[in-house]
Amino acid sequence: MKAYLYDPTGNMTLLVETPVPASERKSVAAELMAAEPQAEQLGFLCGGGEGYDIELQMAGGEFCGNATMSAAAHFALAQGLESGWVTVKVSGTPETVRVQVERGCESTDFLIGSVFMPLPIGIEELTLDGYTLPLVRMNGISHLISDGVLSRNEAKDAIRRWCKELGCDCLGIMLYEREHRRLVPLVYVPAVDTLFWETSCASGTAATGAWMQWKAGAGINTNFIEPGGILHVEADGQRLVLRGTVRLEKEIER
């Protein structure tokens, strides 16, 4: 089996290139994640088709922006693209996702990616267990934004319960420190029962940017500092663009 470990802004992502039947993906994912403990998520790659260059199916069926960026980078590296557009068909959303990639100056396996993220389905403020939090619903994953409301322990204790209560396929809680534009992401994927304090979260960062734009009623263009590095978001209500970096860490043969 051939797989690759990618580093999209620290959010270590395993991409499996060898075809794996759907019935075996859960066990394969568990085995690979155990063998590569630094990995925070895993997806399965398939070839292109009509209207898209590469397909990505996440192990938990969720949508993942960083994994989408990694899949686009994988296609670009395999095709020897210096720059250009890659269209990804990805789990969790009916829309194909366009990613603009360009070769970084450091090495041949370092790329910069701009992901044109699917827009949120809806944004609302709600009360959960006495906490008032905005919820950004997206295809494949939803995110609660904690603007100084929750501690790490409170978020970890509540996320599984809230995911079920809200009927989310997957749920993230983004701990937001407004003063420093700092985000700490917690992501729960019920289908594979994974819960990670992620080093960065593309969909959660995009959700935070969309919420900020919704709340302000004006476009935003800003960086967020996350444990793994910096992600940049532009949101104007009509488009939601996330920009980060991707590096190929290693190839895996098992």
C-alpha cells in the first residue's frame, strides 16, 4: 500500500493512493493512523473524472479543507505543475473545490495553496448548556466559535454531546483569542471516533472568517495564528478563500 504524509500548516494529513474498497477503509485508516501517530486525519485518493482532477474521500466522510489542499498539492507534484488550478471532488460537500497552487521557493515539495471554500449553509447564534456560541454550518462539518467563552477542558468535555445534539456529521470548536487573532481547533469526527486538538483547521478557520464577515456585515481579509502556523482568510459573503502552505513530508510503503 502506498500513502503519503503531507503537512498543510502543521495539520498532518495521510493520503492513501492505493485503491482501497469502501468496506475496508475504516480498518485501513485505523492501522495507518496507529502507525503514524503524528497524523491528525486520513483520506483516500482516487483518480480524476468529468469536471475534476482528483477525488478525495476522507475516512470519516467529512469535509476537510487542509486535506483538500493536500490532495491538490499531491496532484500538482505528480503532474509537475509549477502553478495552476486543481479541481478536487471531496467528501462532505456536493460542490467540487477549486485550489490554486504554486511552487514555493524553498524546495520542490513545498507549495502554496489557495482553497476556494464552499460557503456556509448557515450561521446562527445559539445557547448550549448556558454558553452562547455562534454555529457555522458547512457541508460535511460544522464549527462552533468560542470567542473567549470556553476553556480547553470545557470544549473537550462538551464536543461529543453537542455534535449529537446539533445533528452534525462532524463538529469543530474553534477557541478564538480575539486580541492576537489566535485559533486553537478541536475537531470531532464521529464516523471514525477521532477527537484531535489540531495544529490547524482549514474549514474551522474559514468558518471563523465567515462568522466575522457575517457579524461585521463587511468583507474581511486577515491572518489567523494557529499552533501549526498561519492561515489566511478572505471573506466577503460571496466567496470564502483560505490560503496556506503544504509540504510533502514522506512517502509510506506498507
